[in-house]
Amino acid sequence: MKFAYVILHYNTYEITCKSVDSILKIKDNTSSIIVVDNCSDNKSGELLIDRYKHNDDIDVIINKKNEGFAIGNNIGYYNAKYQKK
């Protein structure tokens, strides 16, 4: 069974990077990290995509609108459950 970490992101590039980098230190090869950008208005979602584009264990999803906390997390959950990796 695969395990996924879901991080909801909004305008906090440095904090999100610290969170992802901390998880990378402890995760194993059967887990993945999903960052859901909740339509950050400072383009930090795109910066996250660029920073982690070479890591196949990290997916960054950018919402077209801010869906709120619960829906943002659900988007990450569904991506983790149905991803094709």
C-alpha cells in the first residue's frame, strides 16, 4: 500500500519548501508528496513546480480558484488515491 503526504499550500513558499524537504528526509520509496496550491496570488505554486519538477515522488497541483481548506485537502486526497504512479 502506498502512502501519500498532502500539503495544502497558499502563498507560503518558504514554509512549504521546508515542509516538503523535511518529509523527503524521512519518507521511504513507497510514499509520495502532493502539494495542492490553493490559487496563490503570488505565483508561489509555479515556483514549487519548478523547484520539484525533477522529483517524481512530488506532485504539485495548482487550483484555478481557492477552494478552501477542506476541498483543497480533498483534491490532494483524490490525486493520491487515483494517481497512476
